[in-house]
Amino acid sequence: MPDTGLDRFTDLLDDTVCIVTAQAGGQRAGCLVGFAGQCSIRPPRFVVWLSRLNHTFRVAGAAESLAVHLVDRGGLPLAELFGGETGDRVDKFARVAWRPAADGTPLLDGARAWFVGRITARVDGGDHVGFLLDPVEQSPPGPAPPADLLTLHDVWHVRAGHPA
């Protein structure tokens, strides 16, 4: 792949990471996500990008909604689990405290804040697919300032359970 300079540009960014969870067909899944963000104010919309190679992508493909969780730096072990293991081999939810949202989507107890979004569209972005979410349920953020949220540089050392 030719060097377009984009890698040098994106290496300067330090975006907040999130953990996305899904459930469909009796399966639960979740992964650490570095590509996500608000994409509309009115109506409020958020997009998360999942790798096509990821177990969570396959479950999310059949899901009606996804949960997006923010984790503070004290939650690094949670990010390491959801980023460094694959649901193809490990039941990540057996290792953490969680509860179902109103629609059954898994909510992680260790998250600083979360929302559940109904999937309104899927967008082909190449090796990742964007899931456009319409927020339908959310927690209030905790007292920690936003500077305490996990970022890409905090999880740089995590070896992905699946290649991107």
C-alpha cells in the first residue's frame, strides 16, 4: 500500500476509544473501537466503524442496536479484554460484570458512560463498516473529567484479537 501521508497525520490524533457491544441470535459480542464519533446534531447520530474481520462485526450485522461505552483510564483492563481477545475463542462477558439494556444489548458495568443506539444504516468504508446509530437509551456520565477517558495512545500496546 503506498504511503499517502495519512498515517503520519492520524498518528498525531489521540481520539477517545470506546467499547461496542451487540447481541443477536443468542450471541453476545463486544470489541474495542478506535473509529467512532458523533456525525449529526439534528437528529443526533453517532457512527461506529467495525472491522469486517471482527467477531463483533458478524454479530452486529444481525443486531438491531449496539451499545457504545466510554471507559476511563482505570478501566484499562476492560479495554485490554475487549481489544485483545476475540469472541471467536473467548466469552468476554463471562469475565466482566454486565447487565442487559431494555432491548437485551449488553451493558458493561465498568463503563464511565454508555448509550444504546438503534442501527439506522450500515456504510461500507473499505475494511471497516460504519454503523449509524440513533441513540435510544443512555446513562449519565460519571464525575470524572473527559481528560480521564481512555484514548488510542493508552491502548497502543493492546495486540488486537483479530487483525484490522
